[in-house]
Amino acid sequence: MQRDTILEYGALTVAIPTYNRSESLVNMLESVVRSRIDLQYVWVVDNASTDNTEEVCARFSSMGIRYTRHDHNVGGIGNYNFILANCKTDYLLVMHDDDAVDEDYIRSQFAIVSGSEYGIVSSAAKRVSQDGSAEHMYFQGMRGGFRIDIGCFASQIAGAKNPIICPTVIFNFRVLDRSTTRFRTDIGPASDYYLWYELNQVAPIYVSSNNGYRYTVHSEQDSHRYFVPMQTQVFTEFSKVIRFSFFGRMAWFMKSALYLVANLVNRNYSFATVFGLIPHLGGFFRPSKWGKGL
């Protein structure tokens, strides 16, 4: 297979944090191999998995894919921050281990961010069920991409919107300060919201309509299991820096309330989770523990 030379100088690192998902990791790595990029800049960072992740990665090492394993689990956000702190290239894409990408996805996204003024570039995605039986596109009907000018991500947050899908983000360290680009561990799984807000204070953001990323949704994700508490936590943080209108506050409240009702109906949540809505009224809830994550 002919591989493109677009990444031959290590301009882009493609990192995949992982934890106990060896079977789905195989699917992701196989999709990356089909992407025709230089595999020596593909980096799997194992958060002390107890399954056969190391064995799986050994099979791909002959293709050039790099593998790092932590001695102990550093937490999902800790693993992401380890990648951010140790990436040596100008650009970084951090993808989920249970997703997959279309053949041209990485190269087309890199073409947008390379040499650009954007601090981060993200994209649309296909939302895929765990068994692959159903999918739909995030941002249905989106035509072309859109730009978020410096400081304007706050208006997205004020309306309870986050148009940025975390595993599609390419960081541009030619624009950003790599020493301070970190996810905040005190916010929890929604810390990506806050990081996009911080990065947008210094650089514009671009969201493309490329839907070549296949985002798998399943019950074990932090964003599913802890949706209500993580929304309340990040709302509390944003309330310190963004002035929310009454309608903005209600949008955040209704977003969590509707999600909560849907999960109660499907018996994914206990009724005790209802108390997770209290912070939207009082703003004092601070979760003490999140899942280990990737």
C-alpha cells in the first residue's frame, strides 16, 4: 500500500489513549492503517490495562505504531494530559480507542489545520451504536464548515451548545502554548468543554463538515454514565467566567433534565441521580470521583 508523505516529517502525532478495550482498539488501529499515513507517528498510550492490550499493540508494532504503557492507572484525564505533555510534533490528534475513521479522514483534516491560524480543528462525525446497527450524523444538515472567532466559543456555551466532538480535535501547537494546553482534572469528563473555551481565548477554532469519524456510543462511557453530574460541574465553572442569561441557564437545565428522563425510562440511571439536577439551581455540587476512563 502506498503511504502519503504528508506526515513523513512527524508534523502530526495520532495518539490513541486506551484502557481495557483491546477488541475495539484493533478496529481503530486497522482503520488508521487503512488511512495511508506514516504509522511511526501513531502512538497508543495504555492506561495500565489488565486485558491483552499489550499483546494487540505488539502485533501492530511491526508496522511502526508506537506503544507506551503506564505502570498504574493515571485516570482518563491524566492519560490525555500525559499525551499533551509528551507530544513532540506541531500537531496532535487524540482519538478514542473504541471508534474508527474513514480512509481519507485524517489526511483531509490535517490539510485544514496545517499552517493555519486555528488553535484547534474538529469535525462532524457519524454517531454509531455499540453493535454497529445504527448510525446518524452529528450536526445533521451541516453544509460546509464554520469558524469560531477568538472569544466566541463562550456564546456557544451560553446557549448550552458544544459543537466540538473531542476525539476529532487536532491541536495546533504552532499557535497554542503546548506547556499550558491541559484538561482540568477538577472538572471531570466535561473538562473538554472548558479547554475549548480557554484555547478559543487565544486562537480561532474551525469545525469541518467532514463526517469520516465514526464515534461509538455505549453505556460505559463517562459521557453517558455521568452526563448529569458532569454537566452540572462544568456549568458551575463556566458560571465563574460567563454571564448566563435566564434562557441560557434554562437551556442547560433542560438539556440535563431531558437526558435524565430518557435514562430513567431506559433504567440506565437510578432515581438518586435526580439529585444531580440540584446544582443547576444552587451551583454547589462538586463530584469527588470520576471513572478511570481511557
